[in-house]
Amino acid sequence: MKIVVIGGSGHIGSFLVPRLVRAGHEVITISRGSRRPYADSPEWQQVRQVSADREQEEREGSFGDRVAGLGADVVVDLICFTLESTTALVESLRNQTEHLLHCGSIWRYGISMKLPITEGADSAAEPLDDYGIRKRDIARMLKEETASGGLTTTSIHPGHIVGPGWFPIGPLGNLDPAVWHTISAGLPLQVPGSGTELMHHVHADDVAQAFEKAILNREAAAGEDFNIVAPTALTVRGYVGMAASWFGQEPRMETVTWEEFRGNTAPEAADISWAHLSRNHCMSIQKAVSRLGYAPRYQPEEAVHESLQWLISNGKLEVRT
């Protein structure tokens, strides 16, 4: 098959594109710049790379036609964030492409109502922010498109993506590297709330696996959406304990109120922490397992540990070891 991957040099694409090449597909990537993938591999030598400024071309009304003109059997869109953008792409690809796969997010769900959260409507509250609302609306539109006899579509909703090359969401629910300095030095870490709040990570290669399996099992994936995360979620307290063990330390935590936490944390980092932890996300992957054969390789602690090891060995993170 000929497969176009929009945003192929990003977190997921860095693992998805080589997977597709190894499976024997002809792969074309579309990206705005010339950024190298996070994980280099020889398969990239067989990939045709197209440079395009999506935002500019969408304003001109030409991006969808550009994608359709590549004559792909399958299009994977990893960087679409608005309903308008997705709708325009669908209209260009309808009757031109066999399958469109969209990358959503577990932030399509708001605060958890039942755990684990399934793809059903009663597992979580409505999304809390504009990003989550947009991802929810895109998924709904794609499902309706396929149900009405239009373009075959599938939505994949990853959790907190981790992997070599970038910082993972840390035990406080944000990207501040100071948390790793504190834990590695054996210093007490101020933890907001009860410490039982949940985060659900996933390795980028496991997300790539899900996209590959959805392409392979198009009939089972048609018109569906899937939560894609690691087999288990992490509590804040458990996350801190595991992280401390990586540095040969005992976990030292001080639980504080959110008001106290905000008073001692940079506003942006505190807002990100609240956004992650207040949702209390723990996702079910049963639908992806049963319908697609999704079989995640990484437990969340393994994925995070791999990310940290890469950052430390490449001089991106200094910790006390």
C-alpha cells in the first residue's frame, strides 16, 4: 500500500514510519520543516519526504488537494488539531483514499467518572479545555463520516506519550526537569493532593503499533476510536517511588494542598500539573486489544525510564547519580 503520514518526523511518526517501511509499504511523509526523526533508522532512506506548510496551505485551500494528489491508499494524520482542518481534509480525500487515521488524545475525556475509562460516553465528564473539546469534536465528526457511508476513518487516542528524545510527563504531572533533580538528590518532593491521582503514559512505539494494526485491520477499525496507553496507569505516589529507586534513593514526599503547591510552583507548571492530575485518567485498552490485536510492549515505568536514560546519556538532563 501507499501510505502518507502527515507529521511523520514527530514523536509517533519517528516510530511509525520505519514500521510501515519494514512491513513493505511505500511511505510518503509530509512535514513543514526538515527536522530529523527522534529515533533514527535506516528505513528512512526509503521514505519520500514532502515539505509543506500546512497552516499556510489550509488558508489557501490547497492542503487537502496536495494530500489527495499523492494518490495514497491510506493517510495518517498525526498533527491535526481543529475540526475545520480535519473536515477540509476529509472532503478532499473522500472517494480518493481508502482510509484516514487521525491522532486524537485521551484529553478528549474530562474528569474520570468510572475507572478504567472506556470509549463509551459514560466513563468520563466532558472535556475540560479547548484542546480536549477539539479532539472530541474531531473524533465525533470522523465517526459520523464513516457511519454515513463516506470516507473510512479511525481515531487513535494516545495517553501521555514518552520515548527517547523528549521529556516525559513527570510525577508532578508537568515537564519541569526540577522534579528529577529533587528525586535523584534524595530531597523531599512536594506532592499536591493525595498522591493517588493517576496518569496514563504510553511509549511512542506502542502508539505507532496501534496505527499500524488499525491499517492492517481496516474493517475492524472502520468508524471506530481507540484508547491507546500502557497496560497500567501510574499513581503519583507510585511514580515517585519508582523514580527514586532508579537513582538509588528512598522516596521522600510531602503531600500539600493545591493552594500550597501553587504558591511554591511556577504558574505555568502548576497549571499543567492540575490539568494532568485532576483528570485522574486510567484508560481501558480492551477495545484495541480485542479488535486490533494491540499488544503494548512497554509498561509505563519502562517507557519513562527509557526516556530518562536517553536524556541523561545525551546531556539533556543532569541528575545526581
